[in-house]
Amino acid sequence: MEDAAIVSLYWQRDESAIRETKTKYGAYLGKVAWQILANREDCEESVSDTYLRAWESMPPQRPSLLSAYLAKLTRQLSIDLFRRKNRQKRQGSQYALSLSELEDCISGGDTTGQEVELRLLGEAIGRYLRGLSPEARTVFLGRYWFMDPLREIAACHGMSESKVKSLLYRTRQGLRAYLEKEGFSV
């Protein structure tokens, strides 16, 4: 079923919208959740919550790209669940690993404290990413947005894990320098 038809089902408050969403995007959303949670039960909970959140948000939302909309919901819900379950310690999920790699160039959200500063930081990171080569940008986003494992990124881009690690390291160093130049303390 096409995305527009699924969104229309949500707008009509037809419960088959959830079934169609699960059929078309269930595996994809499960992968998004797994990259963050690395726990089957937690992934199932997050994906189920995604269906509920989609049901509650449409209407008024009418996403033009349903897969991205659902992935964003799953990612947010999975991160929230991860934080709730791991307040004291981090597990070995791709989320925890990717965050630890970024620690040296971005300070935690708790120290920023102000929404305006976070928005400016996000805009600065966006400008930096737009200035990267397409390969460097997709590798960076694959690792730090989608939390893909290094081996998957390497396979997708036809390069070795060593090259991916090196590219990510150089990109993080460049990001750090760029943010310092923009006036952010890192």
C-alpha cells in the first residue's frame, strides 16, 4: 500500500492503518529501535509505541514521507526508553557507542540548558554537515543519526571498517574545530 493511502487511513481513523504500517514498515522500525536499544523486548515496546504515537499524531500531522516520520518517532521513543532504563550506566548498544565517540566534540545537553543554544548548535552542525562530501556526510549520519554499526556502514559504502573509523575520526575532529570557530565550547 502506498504511503499516502496509509496516511489517509490514519486521517479516517481506520484501525487498519496500524496493520498496514506494521506490514510495510515493521521490520524497518525494528532495526531503528535495535540500533539504539539492543534488546528485543524493548524494541518491540518502542515500535508498538510508535504505532500509538502515529495514531495520536495523525491528524493533525500529514507526513509526506511516512517512512522518515515513523523512523523519527521510533528513534525518539527508543532514545527515551534507553535513557529511562539506563540512567546509571550505559549498555553496549550502537546508541551508547556512537554517543561516546561524539563526547569529545559536543558537550552534553544537560550543560547547555537553554533551548536557544541547542537550536543554534543544531544549525551549526547542519551547516557543517552540508559542507562535507556526500560520502563523509552519509557515513557520519549513518553512524550518529541511524546508529548503524561500523561494519554495516563499511559494507554499504564499499570500504573497510578501518577507513570508516578514520573518516569518522576526521569528521569528528573537523566538527569540533568548526564548532569552536563558531563560538561553541567543546
